Amino acid sequence: MVMMKLVELLLPVDNTGHGHRMRSFVRVLRICLRVACWAVAMLWLVLWLLYPTTPGSLFKQDVTENVYSSFFGTSATYYVLYACPVIVVAILALLYLELTKRFPTKELQVNDSKRSKLERLWAAFTRNIWTQPLVVRSPMGILTAIDLFGIGLVLFVVVCFTTNLTVPRFDSINHGEEIPGLEKKWQAKLDKSGELFGKVIPFTMTLLFLPVTRGSPILRLIHVPFEHAVRYHRWLGHLTMLLITSHGVIYSIYYSSRHETHMIIAWKYSQEGIANLPGVVGAMAGVLMWVTAIAPVRNRFFNLFYGTHQLYIVLFAFYAWHVGKGNMGKCMGGIFLFFIDRFLRMVQSRKRLTSVSAQVLPSGIVELKIPIKQGFEYNALSFVYINVPGISRLEWHPFSSASSSLNTANTIAICIKPLGDWTHSLHNAILENLATQALNPRLQCPFALKLHAEGPYGHESNYFLRYKNLMLVAGGAGITPFLAILNDLLKRHELKQEKLPVCVQVIWCVRSISELSTLRDIRPAQICPRLADGDPNSLNLEVEVFVTRDDAICDFTQFDSKILEFEDTCTNKGDAASKADSVSSNDTISSLHPTTSSQNLLMAAIILSSVAGFVLMSGLFNLYVYTPRNSPQSPFPLALDVFLFFISTGVGIVVSGGAVLLLWNPAWSYISPNPATLPQTPTNNTRAEDSTKPESKDIEAQPATLMDMCKVTKGSRPQFQGLCRLMT
């Protein structure tokens, strides 16, 4: 925060020497923050590598002596060593992202001839390690150099961790130094093997939750969007469950060999603070999630996969009861960030949007226009999650944006093609509503379609601006993100921004000629008049469409000029009081608010406040509940201590973090607007009458659309060898 204040003191930016010094200061500060992020991350990995070694044990003892107090007790050691670095990296990443947002760096297209040989080599290296596939045919899919490096690094830590513990322990057992009771050597080795697998699980579990934190500042820092990071979650999930399963199987064999199978289902804490039964329950939940997450099962029974994956709450809770509050500090860094993100997503998506409009194009594609709050920022490659409770309360589906945030429209557009069960249900529901409106226009929303939205998510930067020439290849509804790119490029050319792509070739394969109606919303000459004037410095745009077949295609032109307005409830248009009551409902909002994770300083404040609330509640529980009731003769129940840990986590995130969210951004209070100040929505009849006017929104009546500019080829597929004329 102090660094941000220093930067703010330098505002406003000007072209004088003072402005140059400020930009230099910001550049140095960004470098320092990025280096600090990597340094803390490397420190966290080193601490895990040192954990099973003698120097690591001595260092842990020193930390325990320094952090011990009557307020925190002895459980703070692992939180300081393993949870704090993850939180610190997240805070530093948010500060870096805020600097980048306030002082953006242009995506420059630097001519290679003007670079030194070393600069060209470095640029090629950094580009190839992220994008160049090194392994194509593998069970894990296409792998780049950075993927292989990440996989190797995680496996290196796991192997080093287990090796550094296994070799000395097994050597002691072979010499008879660690054989308690009547155990045989192989039984003692089983015991230590199961223990070692259990000790490395928190490392992978921390990493497991980071890729599925949709607004993760760490992922945003390294420019890995959530949809790409999901596969890292899958790989880490397989590794984590392999460790959990091995841990459980080894101990099952161990207890069976000692004829102590009753110990497997005993909820009795050992001297190390470990209870077996919660571990068994958590492992069973994890195995169920693992089996349903296997690709063939997930692809065929997605709802089953999604439902069972909600058992992560069971896995987290019973794992905490299994290892105790103190040991949870090893993995709470990633888990804590995930729960903060999950809470903020719930806050954003729990309200229904009341001003969404839907239109069915002649091809059957549904175009939704979602109103957005002023200041709502998203990129051309962003996407939003959509939920329609009338179809399914649990299903959330991602759809790419078809619009640009640079346009003046206060809506974000998405196109939905009916292909699966959910999209077909939405398509049919909208058609039924439109048909019912035609019969009885007094009904505002006969089937009460309601919509929830969450987002936007996606790439942190518009990386397509780095290239001088673009070739965009799409099939069917896959054209949607390219529509956003074209909108964005046309607007940027109109604003006369520098270093933009100048040649764009779009190749689109469709089944039916009616799918071209998707292009009607883009009017290049209207967005960028320089294009119509023949400006040589303007965008050179070419669109080639290949229609592969045109048989057995449904025609939805009878719905083309009709727009359906999503409303909160079914109301009669003549009943003004009923309409006012529905609009002022406490569970509705009129526009989509931006995600809190994209507001960097607010997100940093929420994380810090949540951590402070968690620490404060944990300390108070330790000081006034745990310590007075804990004695050698009557120890405090550890299961209850873990329950207090759950309460501390919830209070920290919901109460402390939620208070910052509400005080910082009052818009999240969702105070409904006064119905009298809301714009009146035109009736369906009014829209039909206005559709003949020149200024109408009827996109077919507008000239020079992208659909009019297409070169259409019927009955064939593209031959890419001859389609690179524009690029050359």
C-alpha cells in the first residue's frame, strides 16, 4: 500500500522530465515486485525441500520459538512457514497488476531487424517456452516447455521430499533403531512409508487449489487464464489422489498385519495429533471425486462429475479433522485463496439480472445482451458464466464475449448455439416465450426466465495485438471470440492507436448459409469510418465463409425481429404496482457488476482483512477457549479445536473480507434502484413499429455489415495452402 501511495503522489503523468522520472520509477517498481514474487515463491519451494532434512528441522524449531505466544500457541509455525509465502505472493502480484493497469505497457510490434541478436534470441526463447509444443501425443495432451518444467519441478520436490525422509528412516530400521514394540522390520517400514506419503500431501494440495481459483492473482501474474489452468488442476488432482490412496492403502495393510483393523475406524488422536477415521472419510470422498473426474466418465456424465466434485468441502473438512489445526497450516495458503475467491464469486452471482435481452437469429443461434455496470472492464477474449435456474440451478456454462469493451454500448453480447441439452432447453424456452408474446403481448415474461451471470474471466492481456497479421480460423459457433476481436480491432483503428494488426483474414466454416446472420451486428464502416474512406493505414479485412452443406436446416426467421426481455417475475404489463414490486426485489440487480478479483487493490484489501480476521479469531479461541480447558489430566478435544478452526476461517473470509467488500464498494450491497428512475422497456408492439425506421436496431436493415462483405464458397472446405494470400 505504501508503494501505491508513492506512485499516486506522482500523478498526473505528463511528457516533461518529471513524467519521465515517474515512468522510470514505475518500471523499476514493477521489476522489483515481479522479482519479489518469484523470490518468495522460490523460498516456499526451498522450505518444502528443507522440511525433511536436519537443517530444516532446526530452522523449524527456531521459528517455533520465535512465533510462540500465549495468544497463538504452538500451531502458528506451519502457517508462518508455508501459508504466509503464498499469501505474500498473491499480495505482491496484485500490486504488480495494479501498476500494470494504471501504467500500461503497449504491446509493441518491434521489427526484428532493429533488434540485437541477443534480443531476438531472448524473445524467441520466451515465446517458444510458452507456446511451442514439445510433446504432442501424450496422455496429458499437448505439452510445452513450461508445462514440462512445471511437471518436473513438482515431481522433483515430491521425490526429494520422500527420499530425504525414506533413506535415513529405513537405514535406522535396518539397524534396529526405530522398531517400537513387537513390530517386524517390514511392518516398521510400512508404517514409515505411509507416514511419508501423508507428509507430502499438503504440498500438492496447496498447488491443487491454485489453478481453480478463477480470479487468482498468481495465475494473472503469469498470464495463465483460468480455462488453461484447469488442466494443471487435473494433473495435480491425479498426483494428490495417488498420494492419498497410497497413504491409505499402506496403513490399511499395516494395521491388518498387526491385527488392529479397528484402528482404521477409530476417531482417537495420537500423540502427533492424527485421527484415522476422518482420514478414511476424506479419502473416500476424494476417491469418489477422482473416479468421476476421469475423462471418459467426466465427458459422458458431466452432471455426475460436477455434483461429486462438490465433495471437496467434505475432503477439506475431514482432512482437517484428520491432521489437526496446526498441520493444516502447511496447505492453507492455496485453500484460503480459493475460499476467498469462492465467496466473492457467490456474492457476484447470487443476484438475478433483470434487464437481459435475447434474440434468436435465423440460424437458431441465441444472442444474449447482458447489461453491464459503468466501469465494467473486460478483454476481447473474455468469457462469462451463465446460469438459468429455470433450466438447472446447478449448471453454469461459459460463453465467450462477442463484443468489445471499447464500444459505447452498455451491454456485453454472447452467442449461444443449441448443441447440448442445456443450450437446447434455453433455446426452446426463449422460442416458447416469443410465441406466447405474439399471442398475448400483455404478458411480460410468461415462463419467468431468470438469469445469473459471473465473470468476466479470460486472458489478462489482448495478446493478439502483438502481431501485424492475423489469420482467424473458426467453425460454427467458434466464431464468437473472433467477433469480439474484430470489434476490438475496428474500434482501436478508429481511435488511431499505434502498433495494431493491419491485415486480418477470417476463415469460417459453417453448415448453413443462415449462420451468416451472426455477422450482422458488426458494421465495420460504422465502427471505423476510415475503413469506408479507403484509408491505406486502416485495417485490411477479408472474410471467407465456406458453407459445407445446407440441407435439413431449421429456419427461425419468423423470430428474427423479436426481442425477449428477461424479467424477474411473470407480471402483467398493465399492473404497474406488480411490476414495481418485482423490480425492487432484494434479490435482483439491473446490470452485471465487475468481479472483485479484477479490482486489484480491493482484492488485496480483502485478502489482508480475511487473514487478519482469521488470525484474530484463532488467537481469541486459543486464548479464551483452548488454553483454559487444556491440561494433561483433561486435554481439550482436538476435534472441537478443528471445529473452532472452521469458524475462524469462515469469520475471517465472510465477516472480515465481506466488511471490506461492502465498505470499499457499496455497489455490492445491491441496493435496488427506484422503479420510478428505471428506463421504460418498450413493448414488443413498439419494437415492431420502430423496426422500419432507419435508426432501428434491426440489423438486417443496416448496410455494409460484415455479412455483406463475406466471400461465400458453397459445397467445399477451405484449402489452407491457398488461403494465405493476405498474410503474404
